Amino acid sequence: MSSLPDPSRPAECKIADIIVAEIRARYPQYNVRRNYPYQGKTDGLCTSLRKKFDPHKTGRYVGFEIEINQKLLSE
């Protein structure tokens, strides 16, 4: 599993840290990483919404993605 917060957005990183820690505590058998293999700021839905809801203007959008390896769905 991988969480994908934008490293330049502290609120996203803080929430991602909480979620990653919780997943690791509940499912220690899984390898949980941050921003692997991506950077967390490449094109995608979250990036589009980050542009639309600029934190310096609204401060109300915190976005990140969680990716789950498909092989985990069959376990």
C-alpha cells in the first residue's frame, strides 16, 4: 500500500502519517509506504483539486491517495 500526499502540503502529510500509522498498527504484515513509487504531486484528481482549492485562498482542501496492490484483494 502507498499513501500519496503532496510533500509540500503539511496538512496532507500529517493526515497521511496518521492513516499510515493506523494501517501499520492494524495490519503489520503489509508493507505500507509513503509516496512510493510516485512523488505524490504528479497529475491526477488530487492535483487538479489542489489547484482548484488553493490552501492559501481557501485552506479547506486536503487531498491524498491511497493505493492498494491488487494482490492484496485476493488474500
